[in-house]
Amino acid sequence: MGGGSNAIGLFTAFLNDDVELVGVEPAGLGLDTPDHAATMALGSPGVLHGMRCYVLQDDAGEPLPVYSIASGLDYPGIGPQHSHLKDSGRVNYQSATDSECIAAFLALSRTEGIIPALESAHAVAYAMRVAPQMTGKRILINLSGRGDKDIDFVAEKLNL
Ligand SMILES: Cc1ncc(COP(=O)(O)O)c(C=O)c1O
């Protein structure tokens, strides 16, 4: 999730169903570094772009610089609906790092021939993390975009 529009588009169809909903935000280089955009994990309630929501902000309420390997995820806020769903506990918000994202990008490309956008690969990374502990359950991943746009970037980063 960046601002969360792709995720909320899928979540609204399942909010009243007996299913677990998980939103995955970018942990970048790690939640213990300043280089992430993990608004839900490390943000606090504030106002950004006219909306009250969770915000990564400084003491004066100014948005902090954010970072993710996926350029579409570097946003210091999150939609108000997600903020409410976090407070109500209906959605479980988790994060995935840059390296987990790259590993998921490669895994889905190699095993299924589906190249996910780096943004979407964060969700794939989370699914890969939890799937081994799950039995008899189905996982639906929101592949919000295709990764053709990211191939050159990933190839350069990995010296491929
Ligand atoms: C493919 C893709 N998925 C997800 C996002 C994240 O945006 P949002 O969380 O607002 O859906 C972006 C943003 O550019 C994107 O390009």
C-alpha cells in the first residue's frame, strides 16, 4: 500500500465476509531505519492533504521524507478508510522490505511467468512469508499492476 487506493478497492468487496484482510506497506531498508514508508506501523494520527489519517510526521506535524524501492509506495499518509480499518482491527496491516519485494518479484516471474509491479510484489512477499504456515486455506493477492515498467530497474540493481 502507498495511499491505499488499490487495496481498498479489493477490501470493500470482502469487509463483511469471514476472511482475514491484510494490507502490506513498504518497510524499505527496514523499520529500524528512516528509509521506509510504513505509515501504519510507525505513523500517528494527523492531517495530510486535507484528510485525517495515519501520517509519518515530525513533531510539528510536517510529513517526513519517505522511501521505498517501489516509487508508487513512497507516500507518508494512508487513506482515511484504511486508518479506520486499522483502528477497528478489521484489517491486519503488515510490511515487507525491499529485499523481500525483490525476491517475490523474481519468484513470481520465474515460477508463473507473471511479472508483478514492485508495488504489488510487496503483497506477494507477505503471502510467501505466511503461506508455509497455512494449510487448507486460500490466499487472494491483489496484483495491482504489472512489472514491465520495473524490469530494467531490477536488472540493473541485480547486475543481471
Ligand atoms: C502498481 C501499483 N500498485 C500500487 C500502488 C500504490 O498506490 P495505492 O496504495 O494508492 O493503491 C501504485 C502506485 O503508484 C502502483 O503503481
